[in-house]
Amino acid sequence: MKKCLKNPIFRIISEIVSNDGIPAFVVGGYVRDFLLNRKTSDRDIDILVVGSGIDLAHKFANEIGSDTKVTVFKTFGTAMVRYHEHQIEFVGARKESYRRDSRKPIVEDGTLEDDQKRRDFTINAMAISLSRDTYGEFIDPFNGLSDLMFKTIRTPLNPDKTFSDDPLRMMRAVRFSSQLDFNIENKTYKSIIKNIERIKIVSKERIVDEINKIILSDIPSKGFNLLEQSGLLALIFPELDQMKGVEIKEGKQHKDNFIHTINVLDNISKKTDNLWLRWAALMHDIAKPKTKRFNPQLGWTFHGHEYWGAKMVPDIFRNLRLPLHEKMVYVQKMVLLHLRPIVLSQEEVTDSAIRRLLFDAGDDIDDLMILCEADITSKNEAKIKEHLDNFQIVRQKLKEIEEKDTIRNFQPPISGDIIIKTFNIKPCKEVGILKNAIKDAILDGEIPNKYENAFQFMLKKGEELGLEKRT
Ligand code: ATP
Ligand code: MG
């Protein structure tokens, strides 16, 4: 295990604690990821000391440079120091006991073993000694190594205790399963099902952190399937849960929109690590349950689901404590526009329709195309190819029109101010009418995107509205 301690940080800590005669260990994610061969170069490092974590942090900071900053979290009895690309967390070994209504434990000083027992999973409870005389010794009381080899998520203690003590661990189980492509051991999984209601005592911020990590895993459907099957999804994200299931009427069946959605999320995850574009994939059909209708001629329809979906985004983001700033607006825009390229690819593509799409999507047009391509989840290979070929045509057209007309960040060449001055009028509704007419004329290709053409067009339209040019 000495290989895990290649980083000079560990020697420095070892020197300090050995001189003081205090046992210390590297624990948790760093050990796990080292053994899994996951990238550990800029990983957080968790140091466990049988004594004061805060004291050790100060001594370590002094050793590496007297002006090194130590961030102390007094309530948790922990401290953090940044060193090169690492964030090093110093924690005193502790024993925890819990009250039923809170995930905040009553904490006492404890031994290494007490501390390993309070950890969430066996794969996160492995420790490597940093004391000089036992340097590199591997301490794995719950066989985490074997669980790593068999890709298993298992709690060190009775799972009912682990999950009931801190229900966030249920989310973490699903998240690690999705992130590492591990399976949750049977007894552990059954205990999640039994304890799902306890998730209600966990703050939404912590829950959404885990959801985000699931979304960012290579194959996020793994996590979402687990959330759905365990019953957690209905409690933490009911709008997504309500998408599952199929209905058959008069022999006509619609697809399972939950399964479709997580397939789209998997598809898009092969193309992008952008969390918000992945969120857009997760939300693109969110209003399908709300807009579902049966029509004997047409079968199942979901008219306007893109519009209603976009309207649902702010409430869902607020509920989940996701940011309400430009990221939310971006997801909303993606949801609203997600059918537009599909419609274009099915029709004769006119320049004017392409210009309008470019205008509405702006700089997000490339992301929108990625979303639309991910949205094709047919089982029929020929059909997928046909759709993708059509999208290729749309992409080509977008490129041609953009090169010709630069619509992406299009600002109509005539401002409200020019209109007001030209006709010598006060700000009034005619100004808006004219501005819109100019924008439409350019997007529809009636006039080129040039000042002179737009000005002439404005004069003509103004006249039609009964306005006179100031002389
Ligand atoms: P990552 O940083 O990739 O999310 P990690 O394993 O480092 O993974 P952290 O949340 O940083 O996870 O926590 C560090 C360690 O602290 C974990 O490995 C685990 O041993 C322990 N731990 C964290 N959260 C909990 C919890 N809710 N219950 C029990 N132990 C926990
Ligand atoms: Mg960590």
C-alpha cells in the first residue's frame, strides 16, 4: 500500500504525527480511488488522526509554509488545508450516535475502529497508516477491498442502522453505484427500500448534490433506475417519477417516458459533460404526463409539452434548490426549443425557418442540436440513421445560413431610438411594432440584414402606420 502514499504530503504528515506519537491514517475516497486506479492527482485527501484534526492541520500548515491558510470547521472539529492541487481535510477519529429526527450526530472522541464504523460504505472505510513504525499498513476491518473487487456497495454495520442514522447515505449508495458502476449488495438495497421515508430529514441541497453527481456519471441511467426502483425518486423528484409507465387505449400504446428520458440522458452523456445540458435532457419531456391526451384518430398526443415543460423548470429548480440564474434560463430554453430541429428535419427546410431557429437559440444552437440527436431513442437502427442523416442536413443548413447572415447574436440594425428620432414620436407601441416588423422581415429573408435596407423598410412600414418622417 506504500504506492498509495507516493505523494510527499504523506511523509510530511507522518513525520509530524510520529514525533508526537499520535496515530494517523489516510482514509476514505483517496484510498478507494487509488485502489480503483481512478484519477487521484487532484483528489481531496482525508486524514484521520486519533487526536485533534484541527491541531494537526495547523502543524501541517506550519511545516509547508507559515503563511498557509487553515480553514477550521469548529462545529465539525475538522480543518482543511490546500496544498498544490489537493484539498486536505484533517479529521479527529470519532464515535457518533444519532437522534431519530436529525442527521446531525452527537459526537465523541473515538478510536480508529469507531471512526471506520461510522463511515457509509465498506469501500469508503479503508485506512492506511501514516505512523512511522506501521507506515503503509492497510487497515480494512470490513473487507472493503473484496467489495471493491466485486464492485459492491455495502454498509460496514447493519444497513438499517447506517441508513436510519443518516439517510443521505441512501443517496450516496445510489450515487456511488452510478459513478463507479457498482452494484448495491442485496441486504443494503433492501434496507434502502425500507428506509426511503427517512430521506425527508435530509436537506434538499445535500440531495441535489448527489443527484448532480448521478447526472454526471458515465451512465446516469444506472443511478436513476435505482432511484426509481427503490422508491426514492417519487420522494425527491416526483415530476420525473410520474413519467414512468405506459398506457394502452384502443390498442394504441405510448412509450414509457421515464425510460425514454434516461436513455436520452445516457445518449447525451456520451457527447457532453455539461451538467446543465444533461439537466436539459432529463427535463426535456417533463410535461408529457401533464399534456397527455388520447385521440382516437391520432393516438396519444403530448401537444405543447415543450412549452409547459419550460414553464415547469423554474418551480422544479426552486424545489430542488438548484440555481435560478442563467443556468435555469438555459435549461428552460433547451426544453422549449427541443422539438424545433426535429420539425425542421422532417419538412422541406426553408432558409427562413433556419434563420428563426438560429435567432431563437443563439449561441446555444450547438447544444440544442446535441440534445435533439440524443433524443432519438428508437430501437430501429434504420430509423435512427434516417433521423441522424436528416439532422446532418439541418446542421449543414445552419452552417450555411450562419456564415451568410450571422444571425446567432443578431441585433436588428434599427434601434428603438432611431425609430423615435426618425418619426419624431414619443416611446409608444408603434415603436415595438416597427422593431418587430424589421426583425421578422430580416429573419424571413425579405430584406438583407443591413442598416440601409432596414431603414428603407422602416420608412415604408411607418407610413403604413400613419407615421411621418421628420424633415
Ligand atoms: P467523493 O469526494 O468522490 O464524493 P468521497 O468518498 O471522498 O467521494 P466525501 O463526501 O468526500 O466522499 O467523504 C469522504 C469520506 O467521508 C467518505 O469516503 C466516507 O468515508 C466518509 N463520509 C462522507 N459522508 C459520509 C456520510 N454521510 N456518512 C458516513 N460517512 C461519510
Ligand atoms: Mg471527497
